[in-house]
Amino acid sequence: MWFKKRNPNNEYLRFIKLVEDEYKKIDVSFEYRNYPISNENPKETPDHYSIFAYWVINKLKNEKNANILDVGNTKVANMILSIKNNVSALVLDKPTDDISHVNWIIKDVSEKLSFPTDHFDYFISPSTLHLIGQGRYKDKKNPFALVDFLKELNRVMKQGSKMYLLLPLGRDQLLYGFHFIYSFETINKIYFDWEIIDYMVDNEIKFGFKDKPLSNNRFDKNTDVSNFKLEQYKIIYLELRKK
């Protein structure tokens, strides 16, 4: 939010006089200040975290008492999911939360999971698994973090359970210290124990582009990144099922 200069003084005085006259009718008075003009965006286009949260919550809206494992989802999304389900969220630091039923667990995902085998019905992780092991959030630097985590994940997830991911879609690359970027083909290879059953590609959330032309629809299933350059990627939302 950017603040500009203050409103013209004559406009300000005229406005507060009308406010003052109106609220006198109900015996209410205010203190006044001519505040700098703010530049607000009324469009408020949902970002990819919000889209992912809605997408997942909508898919799970009829679930009750499901066991959900989360890594990296927004805190409010986990809180909403915990209204009807059992949510265990792996975090590097616990939020202040005295209202929800989320089980916040401080744990680096490079370490073995302490859950029993075949325990969870759903796994949720937006914009997280592609960056673990690189120390961005003071996690341990471990080049095998994702490989090791997926082995543990396969152990604790039930047969036929589902996974919801948000990942960067582009040419296969590692931006060391930041994150991996994957092609659709590579996502299939990495998550070989899982079958992609639904996905959508976000044409508005793009990174590394000077111009960001939109298609007719924000979301489609176009996974072609052959024209992308290094460091360019967009967002893909994925629903997978354990084979």
C-alpha cells in the first residue's frame, strides 16, 4: 500500500463538516485528520496460495474425521480443515493458535516421520516440497531431502490416499538456494508412486517474465513449457492418488 499526498484541504473540510452534521443526529462525534491518500487495489485477485487453499478445501468439503498431513499450507487453510478433520501440520515454528484443532508439530521434513504406517488419508503441500533441503527457512541443507521425505510419505499414507501439491512448472532446473523447477514429465517421474488424477495450470501467476500475457482463462491444462527460458515458471496445482 502506497501513500500519496494528503487530500486538498478545502475538500477535507467540506467532507468532515458533512460527516459532523450527519452523526450529530445520533450524538456521535469523531476526531479528524486529513490522512495521506492510499493507493488501494480493489481487484484483489487471489494469489496462488489462496487458490490452492480454496481448491483443496472444496475438494475435501464433505470429508469428516479424515487424517490429514500437511507441510507448508497456509495456517488459515489448516485451521479451516481442522474444523471437521484431524490435521497434523509439520512446521519449523509453531504459530500462536488457541482456537483451532490443528496439531502443529515442529519438525524438519529431512528427518524421519514419527507417524505409524498407513495412517493418513490426505497429504497437502503448496509451494514447499520443491525447496526443502536448501536452508531457505533455516531447514537442514540436504540434497536428498525430497527423495527421503517421499519414502517416508509413502510409508505413512494409506493405499489410495490422495495428495494435493502446488509446484513451479517450467524447464527442469535447480536454482540453488532457492528451489527446483519441474516440467510436467519430471513431476510424473518424481512422484512415480502416485497417479495424477486432476490438475490445473495457472496462467496469471508467472515468475521471471517481463510481460505476462493471459490466456482467455486463468486456469487451463496446458503444460507446454518448451518456450520458457531459465528461471521462468508458472504454477501448477495437482491432485494425485497413491497407487
